Amino acid sequence: MARNIAIKVARAEKDMTQKELAEAVGVSRQTINAIEQGEYNPTIRLCRAICRVLGKRLDDLFWEEE
Amino acid sequence: MKSRKKQRNKLDEMQEQKLLQIEHTGCWLAFWGLAVSLLVQCCMGLEWTCLAGEWVVFMSLSLYVTIACMRNGIWDRKLEPTPKVILGSSAIAGLICGFLQFTRSYREYHALFGSIAAGIFMMGFTAVLCYAVMSIAASIYRSRVKRLESEEDEDGK
């Protein structure tokens, strides 16, 4: 699985650390880190929560070009 | 008296998946550990009564996994319950039990030909029994899958 740079960028735009994002969506920092590193494939529920907090659409953060 | 609230799950979804993976590995370690321990103790000639506890745990685990898989229409990750697969599995089970019976018998009576005969008899008996049981399980599995696949949607389609 490829790294998710989009989340990292969106997080930087909001000036949020991994810990802050993790607390906002109710998961651990290691989960956010694993998502960004492409080591964990989150459920749609968590994807939606991340999008809501970062003010992005699912496509912006989780769509992978072929 | 204050009613006790259900304890909240402290794990998030990734940690939950990791824990499931750890439990999965632990479960199969226990399963194969018990299987090997039972086999070794049988070869050593221990009485069946000495193995009762391990046997009950092993059989409970096996029964639980079998019934849970059947109910969910699952057979195996890679294998399908074809006659060839059932025959192969039964042959392996027969060989293990035959070898076990041979070692037990030879250890007890020191009669080579008698022990070989006992081993062959046990091998054949176990293989036939396994084939029959697995064929029944396969037919239950097929009908269960058929039923699960033909279940209607919520809107009745």
C-alpha cells in the first residue's frame, strides 16, 4: 500500500500533529501514523471521521490514481 | 446500588485488528501445541485417562471452529471440499493414526507383524471414518453456502 501523503498535507494545512488528529477522531497516534505510512487500511467510518476533521472529501484523501 | 456500566473498549480499530491477529496466532499455537502434545504422549504409551483434559480442550476447540465455520459457510482459505481433497485429508489422518497405533502396539507387545497389522487396520478405519465425516460436513457446508447465497435482500429482491 502506498503512503498517504494527502492526509499529511491536509494535517499540515490545519497545523495539526498526528496526536491531535488522533484525539479528534478517537484513535491512537500509531493508527494515524500507520495510515499515513500506508501500513493500515482504515474502515470507511474512520476515513469519514478524518475527512470531517480535516475538512476534506473522501476523494481528496483516500482516492488513489490507477 | 449503582448498576455496573459495560466497560468501554479502549482499543481503536487498528489495535482491535492487531489484537485479533495476536489472538488468532495464539489460538493456532495452542491448537497445534495440543495436537503435538497429544500425539507425543500417545506414542509414549500414556493411558487415555491421563490425556482426558487435553483431549477435551482439543476437541472443544475443534468442534467450535468446525461449527462456526459451517454456520458461516466457510471451508478453507485455499481448499474446496472436493472428493480429492477429502480423500487426501483422510489419508493423512489415517497415516497418522496408523503410525500412532503401530508405535503404541509395538511398545506394548514387541510383536512387529502384529503391530503392523494393528497399524494398517487403524489407518484404514480412520481414513474411512474421516472420509465419511468430511463428506457429510462437505454436504452440510454446500447446502449452507447455497442458503446463504440465496438469502433475500432487505427490500425483498
